[in-house]
Amino acid sequence: MSRLSPINQARWLKFKRNRRGYWSLWIFAILFIISMAAELIANDKPLLVSYKGEVYTPFLVNYSEATFGGEFNTKADYRDPYLVSLIDENGWAIWPPIRFSYDTINFQSPSPFPASPSTSNLLGTDDRGQDVLANVLYGFRISILFGLSLTLISSLIGIAVGATQGYYGGKIDLVGQRLIEVWSGMPTLFLIILMSSVIQPNFWWLLAITVLFGWMGLVGIVRAEFLRTRNFDYVRAARAMGVKDRIIMGRHILPNAMVATLTYLPFTLCASITLLTSLDFLGFGLPMGSPSLGGLLLQGKNNLQAPWLGISGFIVLALLLSLLIFIGEAIRDAFDPAKAY
């Protein structure tokens, strides 16, 4: 706090006074940290294995069955009762709290798939026999990472384009606005679905195609701020002194534009997560078998006799989006000059 400027200290205090947004930030941060450690919480491989005095880390390194006294040099299956007995006879193993990864099939389930919640599968299994809780944990992480990546990259492009248009104006601004109007008028979701049906989608491909159509959200805000600020006296003075345009844009005008930009970022993040969820729900998102909240919702729609699927996906997605909305509202109020400090 001591390193912040007085105005930023006041903004932080205003943010903290919004208890709903402040605690939402803490809850979101905790959930994000937990999801980033998903391999330590939900995994079908032990965290540590001690075998005949040697210590192994199966969740980081792939070992063969022969390493633990088996007969084959194939990849070790730590859920195989034979391999488990070999490890128990010659050492010990430390397992994560959830002994399933997102793609682990519970062949020992006493009920047909999708199986209802039980002591081994706290949120049940989906129609492929995979643990729902593990899928939620990994799907939450992918949704957040995709949303953050899309928000960051598209914001950088949008800020750069908006700053260029607003600062130089004239023909650059006129041509840029016409191009943006044409580009923004294209049916984005239809084009993404069309391309996904032709090319096998993956995380990076989806990120690239969504950035291609999603960078225009902040252009208008940044452009308007640069158009307003470029004729201020301090900007004219800096230009008259021979200061380079990129320095004027980055050091003198951009900080003013970032005030409005920051208030939109949480809402942009919500839209990015919703976009990925929608594509997964429609079957044009991540590859089949990937952990996905949208895929979980799709399974809930296709298996109405298993309500735990749709309910689990809905609660997690609703909680995530609600937290981000509350954080965004608190940031908006903190940067609102109309509200007293």
C-alpha cells in the first residue's frame, strides 16, 4: 500500500469497502490456485512411491511396470491390483485425495455409467465412467486459463488498435473504423463452428480463432480516450518538445485510458469463459475427452436420468461467473470518479 500513489490507495480502499467484490476476489484466487494444483488433488497416479528404498514421483514421471517388480516394460497402471500389491509389499505410496484423473475410467464402479455419487466418486461419474469431480477441477482450470489468455491477448490488440486510431485520427481513424465495422459484422459464432467442423480443434487453435474475432471489444473505449486526450496541453507540449509518439502514447495518454479499460476486463473474462463453454456444449470446442464445463453440461442434457451431471456443471459455472461479475462491479466502483473516496 505504501508504494501506491494516493489515488490508487483510495481506489484500493474503495474496492475493499465493497465486501462482496473483495471476498469474491479472495474466493476466486483460492479456487484458481486449487485448480492449478489439480494433478496434486485428482490423479490416478500416486504422488510419491517408495519401492525397495527408492523414492519415485509417478505424477511427474512415467515409470514402467517393471520398475516396481512387474513383468512388462509397459506404462505402469497404478490402479491395477497386482501392481498395488507389489508396491505395498515392498514399500508405500502416497495418493492424492481423489484417485481419479479427468480421463480415468472407474471400471470398479458397482453401478452402470453414469453412476450416481458415492464414496469413491463424490459427484458420481459421467456416461464414460469418468469421475465428475475430477472433470470439474480440470475443466475449471482450462476455462480460467482460456479466459485469461483470450482476455489478455485480445485486450493488448484492442488497446494497440484503439490507441493508434485515437492518437493519429484522420484517415487512419476513418479507415480503421470502417474495417472494424465490417469485421465486427461477421457472424463470429457461425464462422467458429464452421472452422471447427473442418479442422480438429484444440486449446491453442480455439484461442487463435477466438482472438481473431474477439479483439474489438476495447477498441472503442481506448480510441475515445485517446481522441479526448491527444489535444490536452501537456500532450501538445510533449509533442512540441520532440518527444516520440510512442512515448507520448504509452507514458502520457495510455494511463488515462487504462482506467476505463480495467473496469471492463472482468466482464471480458466472463464473456471469454462463456464462449468456450458454449462451443464445448455445442460440440465444436475442445477435443472429445478433454475436461470441460460445457461438455459436462452437454452430458447432463443427454442424460436427464443423471441430474448430478447438469447440476454439477451449472453450479460451478454459475459460481465462477458470479465471482467474476462481483469482482468487476467492485473494480468499476473503485475507478468511478463520481463516487466519493
